[in-house]
Amino acid sequence: MNAAVRAVVRMGIYVGAKVYFIYEGYQGMVDGGSNIVEANWESVSSILQVGGTIIGSARCRDFRTREGRLKAACNLVQLGITSLCVIGGDGSLTGAHIFQTEWSGLLEELARDGKISAEQVQKHGHLNVVGMVGSIDNDFCGTDMTIGTDSALHRIIEVVDAIMTTAQSHQRTFVLEVMGRHCGYLALVSALACGADWVFLPESPPEEGWQENMCVKLSENRARKKRLNIIIVAEGAIDTQNKPITSEQIKELVVTQLGYDTRVTILGHVQRGGTPSAFDRILASRMGVEAVVALLQATPETPACVVSLSGNQAVRLPLMECVQMTQEVQKAMDERRFKDAVQLRGRSFENNLNTYKRLAIKLPDSEIPKSNCNVGVVNVGAPAAGMNAAVRAAVRVGISEGHKMFAVYDGFEGFAKGQIKEIGWGDVGGWTGQGGSILGTKRILPGKYLEDIAAQMRTHGISALLIIGGFEAYLGLLELLAARQKHEEFCVPMVMVPATVSNNVPGSDFSIGADTALNTITDTCDRIKQSASGTKRRVFIIETMGGFCGYLANMGGLAAGADAAYIFEEPFDIRDLQSNVEHLTEKMKTSIQRGLVLRNESCSENYTTDFIYQLYSEEGKGVFDCRKNVLGHMQQGGAPSPFDRNFGTKISARAMQWISSKLRESAGKGKKFLSEDSVCVLGISKRTLLFQPVAELKKETDFEHRIPKEQWWLKLRPLMKILAKYKVSFEVSDASQLEPVQPWRG
């Protein structure tokens, strides 16, 4: 929430508006006085990395009465406030909507009672309202993600990872209760991200007889030498009769039926706390800026809107439609229409649920129709956190589709040497939380090994290939496509799933591993900024990875509140460096006496990190001193973030379904795949998952610098500069019109 508060205040000041803090939620609006204070630029300094909200939040009974709303309206009119930005859940947003619809009536009543003048009624006759959804449950319809959800997932996954390590020594069952009184999103995604054995959700209660099914599943997993069972329960979990299912009840069941040593962990308010994740900071900053733009563009006819995230775009939706749909979900659950409840939650929730079921529950071999197809999975390029989650999903979906799955070790080089082994369902258990690449990965391209790779594909009868990797994987795919004329073994469906910290694969807005790297950069910047708050007057210059792609530097700068980020995509010269130094010199005169500058490793061959460090040190003499830090390979390591685990799992499962459908099309026809659309990159573009033929992506690629010619995140470049107090022109969002709410998006 603090990142959103910071963005609203700074964007408001940037456009010349007066911005006020209203402390303690609606209670502060009703009480007025010292609860409503004008904010300035420095009021929101150093809050990006703080959890919770610095302006406080409170449930307010008074605001639910007309009497309370009259007081609130009076307090706002006295200060000339006619635009309200509300960050909260559906309760807060519904309150804002009621307040807006009553506004003119409230003002007339205040004027009749002599509390405000007729002139004030005239001048402030309309209230504009824009909402942003802050809720860790992700329980609001109309947005793919609410502010706070990703950070809550980080807390849950940290706990699960810690529990996983104790399981190396004891055979135990853990029942983990997570938040979500009416919404199972946190439980579902954390179950996906840690490969839980069983999950209980309010929207999708277990079928009759679940007690026995669950015990069978747990004992089967134990028989497969799995020491640890994890069961995740949403606090609002219910059975088909709407009776609660509690974590204690589940523990009791496991102990009495199976005699397993079972522990219950209730995460409680831990999930609300801690440092916000990089994703949440960027999301909240984008939404905050979009909210101010929406208020500026609002007219008296504009209905209250809510700023939402759809795929990768900020959009505006009618507030009340979203609230009504959110209430519909609850109604469907109360009426035991659970299928409707899942659908109303949106396509993304439904997909998560279906993916979880496919990956967690293995059908008996006798029930899986055999496809007689062998599918190879290979990792290529540098390691990226989340690759293992992608391999696990591919292997399990492949097996459930009836294929034989083959793991190729050590990239294309291992492929040529025949380092290929069949891999089973149980072999990939526990892989989601592992960083790096268990299969091993190399940057070597297939070009010089084409003969050998073709021979290995023939030997192992490989009828499709899934490649998980970065730009080398993309180049490798192009080489395999070109080699089809010479080697018919390559005339099979091939699909690539982007996995690289650099996020530079054409055809996808995101790559597996980039979110984890971004969190590493953000955490490091937080620590560095903290060290500077003691010493004062210090500027840090930090070098990030990414090759020629400035994604990490730019987004890291946005998430960490940097003063500048130098990237290859936006050429800069000595005049820009000079103006940045002057900007920092001015900043040191204020109460914010520290600076943060990010530099992408290949942004310029002459303006190196050392050069920039020396220039800043020289120019800043007597005003500030400098330190530099090269983050290096720590950005590639570490446990994958919840986003990368979930994204890797979903995108890889989708790629396997594509392979299966291609193989089904040609079943029995002995057909070779010659068309270009049988060699694809699967990526996310704006709002959708797209399979794009690699041959078509060639024209969108800058091969010399290994980046796509057009990159969506460059649009966010001005955001970082505005929030760092630079004067730049800002392009208003694409979606300045209200869009209808669509529940079936994913």
C-alpha cells in the first residue's frame, strides 16, 4: 500500500495538484482536524520498502451512517478536496461509491444547516472517486492481482521452504493454514508453488468421501519414499454442505487414520507483514500513477472506477460492477453453486485449479491411454530460478497425457552426447522450490552437434521437444528449424518456454526467473539504502545483469525507488550524467540525503560502472560521497519466487498441452511436421498466452544485441523518473476509457 501512497502523492504533486493524507481510513475523514494533512514530496520518502501503510487504516462504523458521511463531506469541502483515491478491499470501495452517489445531497444538507456556504456547494459540487484494490486475498473480481497478494505469497512460501528443510530429517505431515476467509487464491497458488499433496479451498470443496481419498493419497506418497506431506488449508475452507473444514480436524484425521506424526502451522498475520515484494511495489506504483491520471480525466459524469491489472496492462473498470461481481462469488458459494463460484473468480483462478489437480494427482497407469510418443525436455542457456518448476510441470502433464518423458541433461551438448534418461512422476517431486537447473544447462548452441542430436533423437524415438531457456534456447530453436531440410528427425513439434533473468526473449513480456532476480536486486537495494540512512549524503551505484536488456535495471529502479537507471535501450551522454549529478546535489539539500543509481551491465561500452562511479565521486566532492556495487551472479541464484514457480508451472503445463494436441493431430498418419507453426515460442503478450512461430519472431529480434526490437516495459520508463522528481513527459495510459468487466479472463 505504501508504494501506492507514494505514487499517488508524487504523481499528484507532479501534475500540480495539492495532495492530502487522510490518516486512519474513513475514521480520519469523519474526525477531520489533524487527521487530514497536506503531503509533500518528502512525506513519502523511504516508505517503498515498508509493509502496512504509513497513513493507517481502520474499520469505521461512523462512516456507515449518513451522519458520519455528512461530517466527512464537511471536512473535505472545508479543504477543497473533491477527488478521492481509496486503497482498500471491497468494503472500503463500496463505501467510497455510496459517498460519491450521496455527495451532492450531503452538500445541500450541510448548506441548509449553515455549515458550508452556497458558494462552496457550487464550487465543490462533484466528488470524483478512483479505487485501487489492496487485499492480500486477491478476492476482488476484475483484477488479476490485488496489491499485497504477491507479498503474502512470499511469506507463505518462505515458511513452506523452511518446513521442507526440516523434512529432510523427519517423516512428518504438515497442515498449513493460510488466510482467505472467502477466497482460496493464496491457498491454491501456494499449493501449486510448493507441490502440496492436498489443498482445501472455499470455492471448490472436496467431494464426498474426501477423507478416505486424502489418506490414500498421503500413504501412496509416503510409499514412494516421500518423507514430507504438506496439506494447505484456506481459513475459510468448507465441505459441500458449507460446513467448515478446520486444520485441527485434518490433523485429527491423519493421526487417527494413518498414525503419522502431524503438525499444524497457522500462519495468521505473518502473511500481512514483512517487506513488499518487487512485483507488489511495481504494481502499486503503476496503479497509483494511473489513479491520478484517471482523477485528472474524470468529469462529473464519470462513474467511480477501479484501477486494475489485466495481464500486463493497467485498465480502468467500473467500481460497482466489480464489487457486485465479487459479491456474486460469495452468493454462489452460499448457495452451493461451487462451479459458478470458481468461474466467477476468473479464468486465471480456474486454470490454476485445473493445473493443480493435474500435477498433484496421478491416475493409475491402467487409466492413462498411452500415446506411444516420447517427449524430450531440455534446459538451455544460463540457469534461471523456476526452471525446475517448469520441468516438473512438463513431466507430470506429459505423463498424464500418456507420453513417455525423457530428460536431457546439460543442454544441447548433453543431448549430442546421449545424456538422456526417461524421467517419471516421482522423480520430479519437490522440484518446484529448487533454484538453478537440476537437469543442468549450458549456453552451447546445437549448430555444430546437429548430426549427433539427430542421431540421439532417432535412437530414443523422440517425437516432440520442449526447450526451457533464454536467448540461446531461442537461437537453438532457429538452428533446429533450419536443419529440418537436412535432418528429418527435427520435423517434430518443438516449443520453447522463456526462462532467463534478463527477460530478453522475443515473443514474451515475461521470462521465468526474471521476477526472482528482480526481488534479489530490490532486497539488495533496500539494504544498501538502509546503510546510507545512517551515514547520510551517500550515493550508491549498482550494476545489474541483463546483457543489453535493461529490464532488470529499469524495473529494479522502479521497485527500489532509484534516482536513475542507465540502460542500453535509451542512449545517454555526458550531459545526462551531468544533470543526474546536479539532481542528486539538489536532493542532498533536502531531508532525503542518499541516492541510488542502477546501471545495466551493457548499457554503454565507455560509460562503465567504474567511469560513472569516478565521475559522480569527482562531481559530488564536498556534497556526497559514492560507493559502487556489482551484483553479479547472485541475481541468477536463490530459491524461485512464488511468481516464478507459478508462472513456470502454468506456462510449461500449457506448452505440454500444445505438444499433445499437435501429436494427436498427426496420430496414425505418420505425418512429418514441416510447417513453421510447429516450432513455436510460448509467451505472455499483454493479456494472453500466445504460441508464436519462431520464424515469424525473427523480424522482431535485434540479434546483435540479443533483445526484442520492441519492449513493453519501456513505457514504464517515465514512471521511475517522475517518482524520482525529474520533469519528463508522461504518455497517458492506453486505456483511458472504462472497460466492461469480463469474468472469463485469465
